[in-house]
Amino acid sequence: MRSNPVRAALILLIVAGAAAVWILAKGKLTVAQARMLASGYCLLMTVCGFFIWQHAFRRYRDIANAPTSRIGTAAQGYVEIHGTASAAEETRPVTGISQAPCLWYRYEIAQRGSFNSRSLTPFSFVYTPVETRVSETHFAVRDATGAAVIFPHGSEVICAHKEIWYSDTTRYTEERIVEGDPLYVLGHFTTSHRQFNVQLALHCRLEEWQRNRSEVLRRFDANKNGVIDYEEMEAMKRAAEAEVEAQRLAEREGEEVHMLIQPEGGQAFLLSTKPETDLQGHYFFWHVVGLVFFFTGLAGFGVWALKDLMRVLPH
């Protein structure tokens, strides 16, 4: 899962641009081939610009139109939540490449070639991603009315916490959501009820006990003959059932569990530790950048295509 499609489009443009400059610098292309290369890059810029423009516009519109809700009273469906990031029950902090504990991370390892190499390539001038990893461990968002578990698969995440560091020709980038961060969530809100599988829990409890034979004999071998007979086995089962029942009550079976998941139908699933106003500004900025790329690429493609057309037309 890549959480930042705009960034992916920009990386494609940068790498393709560096490759085009490198090919032109070799000086082995004819004028016609150079024009074809330039027009091809302009066409790529047009396509990427259109994607960035439309993506940012849709996100800006989704943020503006989504109803702001409180977790405790939110309707089922597409909602906007403002709260605080926190750990979900029975989950532990996760760690990315920096080993800093957090609730969610995205890291990237990028490399460039050495300038000491005899043959320089476009990849000597830009950092090319060689490994990207995104956490999919669930965590929670809380407000004054309750908590909702976030399953981040398929989300687009914008983080305030970002670190970049370098080692020789390698660049490391990590973004994190940490406990206590302000959190904006735009996604599908749904509520279910806790379910506790008594039979599975009982099976696991007995299996766990039987792995420690000495402890089982100490607790349940009433006649001390070193064997668990039928009556002693029944006593062990009753003890396991009592513990499982206590566990069921402690885990609040039947209690409502609120969740935020990826919507269907192409609607945005956004997580951001930046305020909503900053998020709207972010997408408006990329909306404008996408327009600039689109019209610049379109104009450039038109110019090169016109030159090729003038060259083949009879004078």
C-alpha cells in the first residue's frame, strides 16, 4: 500500500525528467528523436498533472462536504472525526526503521548512485526508492464521547511527524503517528458488538495448561498418583470454564465497538495529524500544482507536435 499517490506521481516525473536530461546530454539523438523525447515527457507531465489535479480536487471536496461527527453519536456511514490518536485495546506500539515506538509508521529507503562511478546515470542525481513499508496495525481515535478503532489499510496518511536522515548514498525517511497526536479521520464509520468464542477460549486454556504437566498435577491430581483420571479431568474442565467465564465478563461481550475503515465507491479514506484547515490548504495547493503541470505539459506537447507537423508539411 502506498499512502501518498501524489508523491508517487511526482517521483515518476522527477525520475523521467532526469532520464530525459541524461539521454539528451549524451548527444547521440537526432533532432527528430530529441523532439519525440521532449513531446513524450510533456505528454507524461500532462497525464501526471491531470491525476494530481483531479486527486487533490476530489480530496478537497470530500473534506469540505463530509459531516463532522462525534464518535458516541456518529451515524453509520461516511463521516469526519476530530480526536486524539491512542492505542487500541490489546495492541502494542509498533516500530519502524528508526525503532521509535508509535501507533503507525511509513518509511522509505532510497538510494542514489555514487558520483565516483565512471558512468553517471539519472539515478546518480536523484534518490530512487528501493524499499517502502507502511504499518497496517490498527489503533484508535478518541474524543470526549468515546473511541473508534481505525483499520488503516487503504488510507491516505498525512503526518506532522517526519524524519529524514542520510548515510553515504542512502536516504531514510520515516513518518509517524504517535499517541496523543491530534487526529483527523475521514472514512466509513461502522459499529459492531464484541463477540467472545467460549469454546475456542476453553480449548486454548486447557491446551495451555496441559503444556505444563507438573503444574496440572500440582493443581488437579487429588490422589497424588501422577495421573489425571476422569474425575480430576472433569474438575480441570470446570476450573477452565470458570476462568473463561471470568474472561468473557472482563472483555465485555456484547459491548459496542466503533470502527473506521476504508469506504467503498472511491470515497477518500484520510488520516491526518494536521488540522483540517491545513489539510484543505494542502490539497488546494496540489490542486493548483496539478493544473500548472497539466497545462504546461499540454502546451509543451502542442508546441513539439506542431513543430513536427510543420516539418513534414510541404512548404
